[in-house]
Amino acid sequence: MRQIILDTETTGLEPELGHRIIEIGGVELIERRLTGNNFHQYVNPQRKIEKDALSVHGITNEFLNNKPLFADIKSALIGYINGAELIIHNAPFDIGFLNYELKLSDSNSEPIERYINIFDTLTYARKKHPGKKNSLDALCKRYGIDNSKRELHGALLDAHLLAEVYLAMTGGQMSMFDEGGTTRKEIKRSKVRQIVKDRKPLKIIRATEAEEQAHQARLEAIKQAAYHGKCLWIELLYGGEGGIRTRVGG
């Protein structure tokens, strides 16, 4: 299974207003392992970068002046993502820009989503963690992924972070490998202790009558405070109303 985690940086928020891609970053996963086959390219947008966008990624027009145009790197990008599933955080944003760039370079170009499967990690995260923040930074914090170097957004850095978030969020893997195949992280597994057949019986400590009465009083207090005056523990453990009855398991 080949997957490409993809991210872009842009001159602004809306391709409909003529905003363009200025950076593309991608990392490759095969069978849920990083291969080191990355794609990274800065792009000359031939237009001014908005101040709000500049404050997010820090990429200037001066820096991009000598970078290639999107049309010059299009074939390499298509070749890189061809046949893979694209994994993107907030996919409509990046795909909208990619489709806009492809259309500018070729008016007959079809939308990427027609021939490449796309997995939106933001949509998945919102279903998995409803009501919580699901930005890339929030997900890194939730899954214990170090994003301390992310002072500014960067397409390749964000793609690497998203790869780790994706693996953790969709089940993880027994180990994470760096681009040379060396183990970076391993899930710690506790050793299984064999039970000795002739071991001594476990000591059973039963509640005293006073403890039983205190427990019953506590449940009655919960019942009084509960909605509709119901306490499931009383019904399960004590057979319903009144005092102690036959308890489950003893």
C-alpha cells in the first residue's frame, strides 16, 4: 500500500481570488512505513504573498524569485503522487489549490480527486475526537508527537508531522522507522509473567458489615441525587430497592 502525505503553503487562502501555491511537501509511506522518498519544492507564484499568509509560513517573494513555476514542476509532482493515496489535513484546501494550478497549466486538466483517492485526516479526526481541537498542533499534542521545531508552517515539516499523526490516529504500528530503516520509536510492551500452577491461593478480603452499610448509604445518596432517582449499582448489586440482597459474585 503506497500513500503520500502531502502539504502545501500558499500566497493566501482562496484560489478563486488568484492565490497560488508557493511550497509543496510530500513524504511516502509504503505499508505504513516511511521510505525516505520525499518530494519538496518551492514555487514562484508570480504574485504577491499576503501579510497574513507570510506570518504563517514566513516565505517571502524575494526568496521565491528564482524558484521554478508550477508548470515546470508539474510533471515531477504528478509522477510522484500517481498511483498513491493522498493523505492531507483539511484536504479541500490543498486539493482546491492543486486543481487550480493544474487548470492554469492545462485547461483540460481533470480534478485530482477523479483519479486519486484522498484521505482527509481533519475529517477523520473530527469524527474520532468530536468537540475537540483537531488542528495539526492539537493532534501532535494529543498523540505525544514532538512538534517543537514547528515555529512556522512548512510543507515538508508538516507532512512529516502529519505522517506520524496519521499512523498514531489510525492504529499506529509496532515501530516507527526513520528514512534509513533504523528504529526510532518502539512501543513498550510489558513482559508477560507466567502463572505458576502450584502457587498459593490468593487471599480474599471481604468487606465488614460496617463497610457494607457505608457502601449502601453511599449508593442511597447517589440514588437521591440521580436523575429520576435511579442508581444502576443498587439494581445490579442489591437487587433493587431496600437493603442488601444477594450480591453479584458472592
